[in-house]
Amino acid sequence: MSLDVRTITEDDLPNWIRARRTGYVQSPTPSKTEVAFRRELMDLARAQGAFDAGRCVATYRSFTQRLSVPGGASVTANAVSNVSVSATHRRRGLLSRMIDRDLREAAERGDAAATLIAAEYPIYGRFGFGPATRVTEWEVDVFRTGVDPRHAGPGDGGRVDYVDVAELREHGPALYERVRAVRHGLVDRTDVWWRRNTGALPMDDAPWTEPSAVVHRSAEGTVDGLLVFTADDRWEAKLPHQTATVLDLVAVSPAAERALWLFLLSVDWITSVRTGYRAPDDLLPDLLPDPRAARVVTDADLLWLRPLDVPALLEARTYPVAGPLVLDVTDPAGPGGASGPAAGRFLLDAGPDGAGCARTARPADLTLPAAALGSLFLGGESAVRLAALGRVAEERPGAAGRADALLRTGRRPWCADVF
Ligand SMILES: CC(=O)SCCNC(=O)CCNC(=O)[C@H](O)C(C)(C)COP(=O)(O)OP(=O)(O)OC[C@H]1O[C@@H](n2cnc3c(N)ncnc32)[C@H](O)[C@@H]1OP(=O)(O)O
């Protein structure tokens, strides 16, 4: 079977979207609106397709993403999305061909890492990706929380105000960037993201429903948090039984975060709250007088990270304590079985204000595959635990514990968006 795997052109786009929809088991034919949306969204120079006698049978695209890291800086990541191979062409190496090329180009460009949200867990480990952030979703039984339904709002001089989507578009982007500086694991939101999520840019022909939105303002009047939610308008026997679903809740300060949860939990008629994908250590359950009112409905990996430029990655973040650590990174995932871009032995000279990292000939403290470094980098996973799982090898006794002292973070990393 001769398959042409190549970068797509503008003319290929409807055929390419059809293949992506087919691979995702969706109704195949895209609407004109979806084609127009993807034309605006996609960087065609970084979109690949596989073509069999002119029919697109596999899709893949990547784009430049900014990922916030511990300490508040961001690294440039090669974000991978829209991966699909039609069921007629699976397990013949099409994904492997597309991802090998893309990761090689990303490494040549100097991207520090590649990122993705894995549809299924077993797909991407072989390509050097490791799960780097987790999410928890809760369903909250509002009456059991113990939150005073007469809760009147923030008591510290702050305030909560309803906003319309135009105001959300006005305040959201700058606020979210401030949140990214205090919360590692978050990825940047483009102008297309904001327009799509505020109804200004339709993705397809499905009607868009305007959500409810509020912002929190600090005592000084600065917008420092936002909450976007929908409710399902359900009544039973003349009693309100509405479930609110959180689409977005981000805040610069813990006070704003607490105020926004308490606001939502005291909106009349809302008896249940679905939180959406939150950090596993979200303030929510323990903010409640009765945390057991929040039942976990999802607990899963979310963002996967693949190191490409190990020194650039490790130098971008800060570390809670100072100290050296020598990492021997194995990366057999290069094209044709050659060593991948993350392979090598690196001396990390870490500290609270930053770090240096360079190749070294010194003996290693830990030997680990690139995927394990991807899991450890944002501080959400423990080297001691990975050693116990057999995924990290200690070359010196206690090295995994020392790695944890350097790499782990007080708050868990959180990626709020699925891309
Ligand atoms: C970031 C994102 O976009 S996530 C979305 C991913 N897409 C989907 O899940 C849609 C449905 N699935 C698909 O389209 C395809 O099955 C894909 C894209 C997951 C895999 O594409 P393929 O072309 O079949 O993968 P390829 O042939 O290169 O497989 C490489 C290896 O990974 C393995 N593999 C591929 N997919 C899977 C999977 N879903 N589960 C377990 N192993 C897998 C293959 O068996 C193969 O291993 P081997 O070399 O030991 O035999």
C-alpha cells in the first residue's frame, strides 16, 4: 500500500477534517462553519495528513504553546493535537511516521518539550511522553456542604460581579496570564481560544449557549478571578434541582478562588455542582464545612509532557531547595531507533532562584527514561514512587528522595484546558 504522508494545503482541509471526524467516530462531513473555524485555528505548515489514492486517512497537527513552569516562567512547547488514523489504516505505523517527523522538527526549532492530552493512556509513552498533570472532577451536593446559603459574598472588601461575554473577553486574557504566572502546568490561551469560548467564533453549526459569568475583584478593585458556568434548568415537583457545571474557574489569589466557589455554592436553585477538571489539590473539598459533600467523579492523568531540550527545560523552573543532581536520561525514541533529543547525562545545579543545567561526565544519581522526566518535571509525580514502580533507577542510595526534594512543588501542577 503506497501512502503519501505530507503537510497539508488549504485545499486538503475539508478532506483532512473529514478524516479526523472519521477517526474520532463522529459524523464525517464537516460543516462549512467548521472548515472556516479550522482554517483560522490551524497552522497548516504544522498539519500532516496521510493520503491513500487521494483520500485522507490520517491526521496530525502541532502548534506552539506556552506552558507555565514552577517559579512562574513559561517554556515553549510543541503541542500535539487532532491525531487520528482511520480504522482501515491503523497499526501500520502512520502515527509513528507523523510524530517522529514532528518531534524531530520541534527539537530542531529548539522547543523545550512537547505536550498533548492523551485520548488513551497506552498510546504515547513509547514516544517519550509521560503523564505530567492530573485532574480531579467533583460532584458537590450543595445542601450537604454546610455552606451558609445566606452567604452574602466576600467579607474582605472584595466583590463578585456578573459580567457578559464581551466583558469576559475584555478581562479574561490578562487575568489568565496573571494566573499562569502563579500556577504551573497551565497552557496559554490564544485569541482564537477566547473568541471560541465566548461565542464570538463558532466552531460548528451547533447553537452556542451563553454561559453565566462572574469576576471577582479584590478590595483594591482589580479583577483577580473569574468563574464561568452553566445550569440545566431542572425542576422536580415544584422544587429546583439544578446542576451547575463549571466551565472555567481561575484566580490569581486563594482568597479570590475561595470567594468564587462560595459564590457558586450559594446561588439559589443550584443543588448540585459539577466542578469540571480541577487540580487534584484544589481548595474546593476542604473549603467546605463538610468536604465529603464533594464526591470524586473523575481522577485521571491530563497533560502529557515529552522533554526535548533537557537543559532548557530544567533551567526554566525554580526549585524549593539548592543542590546538584545528575540525571542520566535515556531516550531511544529517535527516528530509526537512534537516540532521541533528550538522551544524555545532565548536571542540574538547582536553587530557589533558578538553575543551571549542562551535559556532564559525572556519575549519575538517577537513570530514567525521557517519559519519566516528563512526569517529574512539573513536580506532580514523585521520583521515589517512580523508583518503586521500577521506572527510575537510583544510582546512589537516597537519590530519588533528593530528586523529590528538588523537583516537587507545594501545589500540584494543573492544566485547566483540553486541547
Ligand atoms: C493528542 C491526541 O490527538 S490524542 C487522540 C488520539 N486518537 C485516537 O485515539 C483516535 C482513535 N485511534 C487512532 O486514530 C489510532 O489508533 C492512533 C492514532 C491512536 C494510533 O495510530 P496508528 O497509526 O495505528 O499507530 P502506529 O501504527 O504508529 O502504532 C505505533 C505503536 O503504538 C501502538 N498503539 C497505537 N495505538 C494504540 C492504542 N490506542 N493502544 C495501545 N497501543 C497502541 C501500536 O500497536 C504500535 O505498537 P507496536 O509498534 O508495538 O506494534
